[in-house]
Amino acid sequence: MPSHTELLRLAVDLAHANRQRGGRPFGAVLARDGEVIATGINDIVHTHDPSAHAEMQALRAGTWRQATPPERIAPAGLWRCCCLR
């Protein structure tokens, strides 16, 4: 079961990788009971979709994967970060 630190590290790694590919430096991890449900990156630059924030991408992927509406994804935690280096 990943710790909070490991989940945050995954968000940092996602943000860093996204920045390396020319995207914005944001990553997010959606997890429940130690299981990663979904991840997301800020994909506004590549999709030209102003709602493609990392948190929204993770929630979209998580609700799709769980086949449930967003309000029923709880209790889940969302770890997110901005990587400026």
C-alpha cells in the first residue's frame, strides 16, 4: 500500500514528465484505500481544452475506470503538485 509520500512522489513525477514533454508542470493521483485509481496531468497545452487540469483528468479517468459518477468516487484522496524545476 503506497504511503502519502509515495503518492505525492508519483504526482511530482507525473508533473515533471509532463513538463519535459512541453506541457504544464502539474500532476495528480487519485487513490482510495492505498490503491491508485487514476492519474492525470495538465493537458491544456496539447488538447487546447481549458478544463484539462491534472485534477480533472484524474477524476475523469477515475470515474470512468470505476464506472461511477464523480460524487460517488469518495472517499478517495487526491494528491497533486506543481513541479517548477
